[in-house]
Amino acid sequence: MATTTAGAALCTGYAEVREALLAPSVRGKGPGEATLSDLAALLRTLSGYYDQAARAAATL
């Protein structure tokens, strides 16, 4: 599987908009980079737990 040119352009555009709109406010007032990284890891873990619970619930 490979990324299409259009898909890569869309991702690049999204990253540019995110950087322009979100990053400055997070850098100026938000938590530090290490804290954000820790929070992102926690959210990924929780998401995995919810996915697992949803699969288990579907078998009941």
C-alpha cells in the first residue's frame, strides 16, 4: 500500500493548518511537550481499552 500524491498533499495541508492554528496557543499557554506526549500516550491506551471493551460487549 502506498500514499497517493493527493493523500500526501492533504496530510501536508492539514499539518500546516494545525501548526498555524493550534501549536501557538499550546506553546504559549498549554502544558509542556513532555506532558502532552504523556497525555497522548494515555489517550491511546484508554482508546485501546475502550476498543477492547466494545469488542467484548459485541460478543455478549
